[in-house]
Amino acid sequence: MAMRTTIQMPMGKNGVTLEKAFEDFILEKKVMKLAESTIKSYEGRFRDFLTFISGDAPCSDVTSVTIFKFVEYLQDRNPDIKTVSINTYLTHIRAILYSFMEKGHTDKFPIKLLKSEKDLIEAYSEAELERLLKKPDKNL
């Protein structure tokens, strides 16, 4: 007589933990032949997210508030972090979580990037502008 094994499904909207959903996401990206560097980048950013939230948490626990708290966590962990770096995290996390949303692992919600201040370009001085706009002397 064959022994029957009981598999306990992880909790979540449809029974999937973040770790399991991410494994499936990476498998899909590998099958789709995404560049290894892209996959590594997804893995790195999501590992940081899992450290923050816990990999065995159900996907259904992730909400827009979770994302705000993750941004706060990144800022607390590194007070000098640039907005562009946080947006890199958010871009990767957004791609992963939107995939989870499409599969019904979590409710749909928007994930927006942070507004970043543009670096001001130092303008030319009046004297520099005059030199640039001065008609060239063709007799030289």
C-alpha cells in the first residue's frame, strides 16, 4: 500500500508565499531567455525585499503600504541613498509584484516611482555667453 503524503499549502490569496512565487517568476524569466544579468538583478533586489518582509510571508500580505515601508527601510538602512537607487529597487520589485498580481497571488495596486530632483546644470556666465556668441574673426 502506497503511503499518502499531505502537502500543506502555504497561506496567501491563492496559497502562495513570496518565496515560492518568486521562484516561479525566476523560472519563467529563465525560460523566456532573459539575460542572466537581468535575472541576477531581479534576484538581488528581491532578496533585499524578502529580508525586509520575510520570504515565508503570504503574497497577499503585500500592499501599497508595504512598498512605502520598504522605501522607508531602504532610507533608514542607508541615509545617503539616492532617489535613483530607490527607484531601481522599485522598478524591479514592481515588475515582480505586477507578475504576482497577474497570477492572482496578491491584490492589484499601483507601485509608483519616487520623484527625483533633477540636478541643476550650471549656466554660462554673461562673459562666457558673450565669448560664445561673438562673431569669429576670420582674419586669424
